[in-house]
Amino acid sequence: MSRSGMDMEYDPENAEAQAPPKPCCVNLRCKSLTYREDERPGLLHVEFGMGYWCCLTNTQSGPDGALVNHARCQQGRECFKPGPFAEMARGTA
């Protein structure tokens, strides 16, 4: 098995971890960024229970004072900054 899990068989009970990374704010961080080869700043996996933080504040709140997570750190948030991989992940590049 590779570190990224890309050669694993599909397991419906673990579908969340097997899904490809999705675009988010380039300043959002999570622990999986340190060990998943397919993640980059601005392109992270959505995982239930993952602890996220903002690298601008080094806390679980962004510069706007609101909590950070994959769903909240998206286009439309005042402090959002897209990553260079966002368009590629959406399949439009």
C-alpha cells in the first residue's frame, strides 16, 4: 500500500479517506497535510473529525474570528485565498 492510499481497494465504510482532496483556502491546515502525498496547501481531504487550523492565526479561528474547517474555508469568506491547485482539482484547468 502506498502512503497516499491510492492503490487500496474501495471500502464504502472508509470512503471519506479514499476520496480525492478538494480545494479550500490555501491557509487552512490539518494533520493529514504532513503525511498524505496527494495533499497541498489549498487542496486537502475532507475528513470528519479532522482538526483544522489557520496558518495565519495558528488557531482554530481565522483572521475574521470565525471557526475554520474545510466547509467554512471556501470562496466567499473574506479571508479566503485560493490555492494554485484549486482549478486543477475542479477539473477546469
